[in-house]
Amino acid sequence: MNKKRPTADMEKFLSYRLSIISRLINRRSTRYFNENYGLTLAEWRALAQIAAGKMNTVKAISEQTFSDKGLISRAITSLEKKGLIEGTPNPKDKRSMEYKLSAVGISIHDEIMPMRMEENALIAEIMTPEELELFKDVLARIQGHLNALD
């Protein structure tokens, strides 16, 4: 007996569409960071989190960015070797380090941020301000819902 298997148009899956959009953004960002600064996307994300001043340990950065702790650890090691960040022992946990931007790291971060803002505006330019606010709200609700499901 030939039973018809269920199939689906992947374009109808929200998770698929969000994943594709994320990959397209990441591909553009990766190319820019690599060609202009010799940075990986993970290095940029770690640098940006440290610059924001909220997340300055490997564990905190990996949790905030939903990235693998090993990936962030390698990015941190690379940023230290490039002289973009400096680490000091974490007073709350001697097994970890706290990081801050070096003078060179601050300069690179401040040079990159306008590009990131332009990239964000480029993505958003297809929406009206109202649509953009609604889109941000929906994304926040999706993220909150998924966090609650975990």
C-alpha cells in the first residue's frame, strides 16, 4: 500500500524563514568584519557585549548571545591576542576572567558601530516606523515565548 507521506513547503515555517534571514545578515556581517577588521562574527559579538558593559565574562557573553561557550572562549582568546580586550580575574569567581576593551578595542568598536547602525537601518528601510515597531514587538514576543518554553 502506498501511503502518501506528509510534506511541507519550508517557506511556510516561521523558524525556517527566521533562520534564513539570520544567515543572510550573518553572511553580510561576517564578510564585512573579516575584510575590514580581521574579526570573526563571534569576536565582534563578544567585543560588542564587552563594550556595552553588561556582559564581561565568557559565561555571561555566551548566555546573552545564545552562543556556544567554547566559541565565545576562542573569540575572547583571539581578541586578547589582537590586543582588543584585557582580562582580569573575576572577584566573584576566581576561575573566570572579566574583560574590558583596550584603547585599541574601544577605537575599533567605535569605528564599527556606525556601520552596524547603517546596516540596521538598511534592513529596516523597507518598513514604515509603525511596521518596524510592530515587527520589534513581535520579535520580542517570539523570543520571550521561546525562552519560556525552554
